[in-house]
Amino acid sequence: MTEVGGSTVVQIALPNDLAGMETFPGSYFLNAEAEVVVDLTPLEFAEHASVEITSAKARDILDDLGSHSAPKRLP
């Protein structure tokens, strides 16, 4: 888990990380993505997420996939 004021990260919970939890359908891209909605606070989600990558690495992955460029900074 990232510390307050630390580097930004993307946290990913794999299906096994969410085993036994109630999940809900994600966005309309559900067929193309593995997105689900869980009723957890950000801190609770961070405790369950088994994958954590830097936001820079996440942007690189999106660029490699040919996705729209993610902003380097959010407003």
C-alpha cells in the first residue's frame, strides 16, 4: 500500500483475491475486461489486492496495447 504523499500506484485484485466477496458487474466493457465492482473502501481493497504497479508502468502497458494515452497527472 502506498503511503500518503508517496508515489502513485495501480492496485489490482485478481479473482482469487476476491474469493468469497460479493461482486457486481462492472462497466459496459465487461465482455472485454475483467472489471467487477466490490463494496470495499480503498484501504480494504488495498489489503486484498495482490498486484501493485507504478502508474508509470500502467501507462506504459496501456501505450503498448494501443490504448488512448493516460494523463500523466490527474486534476
